[in-house]
Amino acid sequence: MTTSAMPLDGDTTARHIIGGEEGGSPSTAVMSPRNRHERVGLVAWGTAGEVDQAVAAATRAGAGWRQMGAMARGDTLYRAADAVAADADGLARLASWEMGKPVGEMRGEVARAVAILRYYAGDGARAVGEVIPAARADTLQYTRRVPVGVVGLITPWNFPAAIPVWKMAPALAYGNTVVWKPAEIASLAAYRLARLLGAVLGPGVLNLVLGEGPVVGAALSAHPGVAAVSFTGSTGAGQAVAAAALGHGAKFQLEMGGKNPALVLDDANLSGAVEAIVSGAMRSAGQKCTATSRVIALPGIRDRLVEALDARLAALTVGDPLDAGTYVGPLASERQMTHALDLLATGTPDGARLVRGGRRGGGSLRDGWYVQPTLFDHVSPSTPIAQEEIFGPAIAVLDATHLDEALAIANGVRYGLSASVFTRDLGAALSVVDRLDAGLVRVNEETAGVEYDAPFGGTKASSSHSREQGQAAREFYTDVRTIAIRPAP
Ligand code: NAD
């Protein structure tokens, strides 16, 4: 059966792909977050032994992949992009069923993954170094970007196509081979994507090991044959990955959580701000690292803003992620739902006013992991709903009496991933973008919405302060070699 012919019938199975061979026995059932009784498929769980085999396979494939040359690798990535594009709808629907992202958003994400593959395919024809003057006139001194070797990729479930691809496309384009450990609850989509890519790339260039983070992810980060580890996920797991990578001298890169603010100044375009805030907070049911979770409003617009946000949330369609009309789907797992509901339950006792939601979805949604779109008002900056990553469809509105206070609140969290400001005043916007402590600052735009050709990453506990995507990815996936050549005397 070809990958594109895989039906969505609950019998999809996912295995490891190591050196082009599939292995493991799929025995762990994946249940859909839209209905906990609905089986999506079966997944094989790996161990450190499979990680060893995958690193060995990636090492063996490395020499051939490097020697192929950058332009030929680029051509291969163009063909890989075509393979993913040909299965875009099947991949989007499987991922949507498996982790609950509404299928319209998932289709957009797969299209982005295809665009990212094409973007890095183009790097096959870009310069890889520069000529630098040497002390002796007869010496040619230059730099050259060289691949780091075998790269380990550890990815989360919330962008099951785009995040893996924005790591593996540059890794492969620059001549590395890959071992990929996807998130447990995005294993079926990962397997489908890895099969599509592997058929084009050839055996061992991209290897997939499925399994649990503390087992497979930990073994991959600590493996001495892995030269670099790129991780996206929670801050706690990222710190464990960093410690393991440091332990054997591997390069590492971490992109982690966020608690992203939107500042709404008195002169903002109200309807534009509301649409952007709702999209930033509610798309993917708030499960984006860049989701808008705090709205900091100045007094001249605050009341109108809360009223308009409430009205817009009331009109959102919450429901089946496989229905194209759904705006808010379920959370990805029972664990995510419980985490979000537990945090939301602290809002009112901590003095906030619950304007809407705050509870699990009922009625026809009761068998899925749904949380009602939630709006809190008068949230105090020090409370858990203003400080902790909720990763659910929730907006906390905080009051600020003036811009300096709004900025202090915005920056007063341990994260620094993304931030927005809504204003018509260009001078205020220019001042605020300099004073917000975040890796991504957007004016009159939602906090989410990363562009793949621009550097992406955070500050503080959101990141290891390196950058992914765009040409910034080259820093991580290559080492700079300085070469000096002098003719023999
Ligand atoms: P998670 O940390 O639970 O898991 C992420 C990945 O790490 C998974 O593949 C998991 O199996 C693995 N893992 C877990 N423990 C590990 C360990 N001890 N050693 C090695 N690997 C381990 O995160 P998640 O729940 O999948 O994703 C949600 C989190 O990811 C949120 O905090 C979100 O903000 C963050 N995120 C960040 C970005 C970003 O670019 N900054 C993007 C998306 C998601």
C-alpha cells in the first residue's frame, strides 16, 4: 500500500524507520482527542536500542549524503516537497484526527511544510563561505560551512508537520543526516511524513524512532554519535535535553514555552485588535508556543475591548477538528485538558473575573478533550493564569494604567517568545518594539504567525537564544571551517 493510499480507518500503524527498514511492533493504541473512544491507529514504542541503530544508520548514510553535493541535495529536497504536497490532504486529516488541530489549520500547516522544504532546497545553490584576507599575500584564506554530522531532532505534537520540517529541511540541505524523535501523540502523522520523505531521500538519511520522551528522547540527546540536538517542547524537557547534550559535547538548540502578551493601546483599531487576539489565542485551541495568552489593555479602550472579545468568543464554532467549519477543536490529550482546566480553576479564587468559559466542553463534546473558549478580566500579574503557560483556549486581560506599566507587566514573566502591540501611533509602536523582551515582536498582528524565511526564537526561558528558520538555521546545522592554503615554496 502506498502512503497516499493509507485510509483513515483507525487501523493505521506506525513503526520506526531505521536505515530505510521499518521495525517495531505497533501495540500502543492512539485514541482521538475529539472522542476518547475512537481509535486512530497503533504505534510502536522504541527504546535506547532503536536509537543506537538509528544513529548508526544515519552515520552510515552520512558520507554519501555529503558527497552528493549541495545542489543535488537541493534537487532531492524539491522532490521531497512534491511528495509531501501530493499527500497534503491525507497527512493533514490524519494529524487532525490524531492531535485535534482543526483540519483547515492543519492543511495550512502542511502547505507551510512544503514551502519550507522548497525554501531550503534553494539553499543548495547558495554560497557557503567567504574569502578573508590572509597575512601573507600568497595565501588563500576562506571559510566554508560544513555539516555537523548526525543531528537528533526532538519535536512536539502541536505542529506535527511544520516544526519537524523546519528542523530537518535545513539539517538535510546543509549535508547532515537525521534521527527524528517526534512527540508521542503525533506519532502516526510523523510516520506518514517520514515515509513520504524517506522514499525520496534514500535509506538512513532520515531515520524515525517513535517512543516516550524520557526513554527515546533522553537516549537520543545523550547519544555520543549525535553531533547536534534540536529540541522544541516544554521548558522542563528542554533543560533535560540541554544537560544531556552538554554531557557529551553536542551542539544543542532549544525552543520552548511562551506566555505571550498583546498590548492594546488606547488608539488601537478595536475590531482589528480583537480579530488578531482571538485568532492568536484560539487557533489550535491555544496550543501554540506563540499563542496570545495575556492581553494588557490601557484604560481608554479596556472596557470596549473586553466586551468585544467576549462577543467574538461567543460566536466561535467549537467542535470536530475534521469539520472544515471548526474554529476551536479539542485539546490534544486528556493531560493537556486537565492541565489547562486546573490552571483556569485558579482564576476566580485569585481575584479575576471569569467573563466566559473556564470549563470543559459539554453536550456533544463531552467525549473529547474540549475546553470552552475562556476569557478572564482584571487578572493580577502575579497569579498563575498570568504567569504559567496554559496551552488552552484562554485569554487573561490585565489592567495597566499607562504604557510603562503595561510594558513592565508584559516583560514580568519568565518567558520571552512573542509579543504584540496594537496601536495607530507609529512613534509608540517603534518605542514599544524596542522595550518588549521577546524574540518576535509584531505590531497590529497576532503573536502567532511565524514566517519561515525569518529567524524565529525567544529570550529568557523560552529559548537557548539561538534562532531557527530563515538563513539563521544555517548557524546551527553547520560548523564554520576556516581554511588557509599557501602554495608550497
Ligand atoms: P514536551 O516537552 O512534553 O515534549 C516535546 C518533545 O520532547 C516530545 O517529543 C517529548 O517526547 C520529548 N521529551 C519529553 N521529555 C523528554 C526528555 N526528558 N528528554 C528528551 N526528550 C523529551 O512538550 P509538548 O507537550 O510536546 O509540546 C508543548 C510545549 O512545546 C509547550 O511548552 C510549547 O510552548 C512548546 N513549544 C514551543 C515552540 C517554540 O518554537 N518555542 C513551538 C511549539 C511548542
